[in-house]
Amino acid sequence: MGALERLPPWATTGVGSLPHDDPAAAVAHAAGAYALPFCPQLPRLEGDMIAEWLGDDPRRCGWSRDRDRERPRAWEALLARLRRDPPAHRVVKLQVTGPATLACALERETGAAPSRREARALACELSAWLAANVAGQVRALAAIGLDALVIVDEPALDRFGPREIEIAWDPLRAVAPAWGLHLCCRVPWEAVERAAPDLLSFDLALSELDARGASALRRLLDRGGRIAWGALAVDRAEGADHAIRRLGRVLARIGAGGERSLISASCGTGRVSMRREAEIAAVLDETAHRLRDPDCGLAGGRPSRTASP
């Protein structure tokens, strides 16, 4: 996790998708409006997170070990931008649709009877394919002196049992200096703890954190992990005050400060308007600046009594 130690507290980042239909413009926004730049996914050009990897028709396309895919549409523009203007912390976020989520999509589209065991086995095979694809991007970043944080996006994870699914991520764990999970579903805390990601990104705006989640997050931070708090709802008009109150409550509950925290929207913004994405990026930036103010009570160390409402 050494690469993540270089990130400043409350670094802002996007979850993955952006609403742009121009790759160069998307890269300019992802690298300019956020503290942790990321390779944007462009659903208006590439399809949704399933189609991006499997094609428009998983029933027809299927999957095979030797199937390859093109790099993301924004990839070359991102590399060019990073060569000219690398981030000071030298970390870049990449995101892949998780193997468990792809396995569920393939089983559903091919009409297979639901089977956690078979889906888990398919996820393990898919993970090796995903890792081989993203490894080229990781190497390209390393060649220009940058470290990759590979985020595995698993919105279908809560459909699996808590045990043994973590083995599906083994190839993706080893492909980059740091790896993480993004979950915009109900978080299956036991599965997350067994996986032990370097970073957990999840939708804090979805619901209040329960006792099980609070204990899991304490242990994650105690072992040196980081949390990307999805503190701003994408589908509601929220400002920095909403995010700060939400974060104040949860950090007070787990007894932590913000020194190992990142901040993002609750999920990707690929389906919202360009104006809404610009608003989200601006609110996150304002939130981060306010959170770094020592008077806020969340900048570092333990939260003050006034941090939560």
C-alpha cells in the first residue's frame, strides 16, 4: 500500500464513469477536476459496465480465454495528459468491472440456472482475463513513473455468499501496486474483510452505517487500509454541508479521523448530465477543502465533538 501513502487526506476522485462523449474532454476533466486522476469509463461510447467488457450482447459474445478487448476509449488521451502533467503523488486510478459481476451477467444472459458455485468458478476464470488486460495499462503507467490503483467494481457482490468469493480477485490483487473494491450495493462486510483490499470505496449515501460495518471499517483502518467515502449522492441535489454532516456521523461512530480518507460521489456519473457531473466535482472539491481545515474537526486525528451534528 506504499503508493497510497502518498495520497493527501481527503483526495477527491471519480468512481469511474463520466457522461462525456469526447475522450479528450473526459480526460481533461478526470485529471483536472479531481485530486486522484482516473481513466474515465464512457458509457455513451462504450456501453454500460457489462457491455464495456463483454460486448453489447453477452448471449452472443460469451467469453473465452483468448478473447481480447481494446483499451478504454480514453486511454491514449489519458496517457498523453499524464506524460505532460503527472499528479504530484504519482498515483492513477484504473477501474475494471469485477469478475463476480461479469459472471452473474453471463449466467443471466445465457439462461443458466443460478448457481453460486458455478458463478464463483467462472468469476475466477474471468479474473485472470481481466488482470491480463489491465496489466498492460499498469505497465504503461509504470513506464512514465506512475503507480496504478486498480479498483474492482462489484455491484453484484451481495448476491454471493460471504465465503470463498475473495479467491476470485487473486489475479487482480497482484497486478498493481495497490488494489481496491468499489461497491454501490449493500456491502457484504464479511466478504470485504476476507478480501482485505488496500482501499474500499462504497456508497455512504445509500444508508446509515450499521454496527457490523463500523467494526469492519475500524479493522480496515487499523491494518493501514484506506476508505473512499461515497459521501455525495449522484441522484440528489446535495452540497458540501450534506457530505460533511454524513462524514461527521460515520467518523464519530468509528472513532477515526480523515487522514486515511478519500472522497467521491456515491457512484459513477456516466448517466447524468455534463452539468451535474461538473457540479459534483465542484462540491467534492469544496468539501475536501473544508475538511482539511483544522477547525472542521475532521482534518486529521480523531473527530471533535462538533464534527457530527
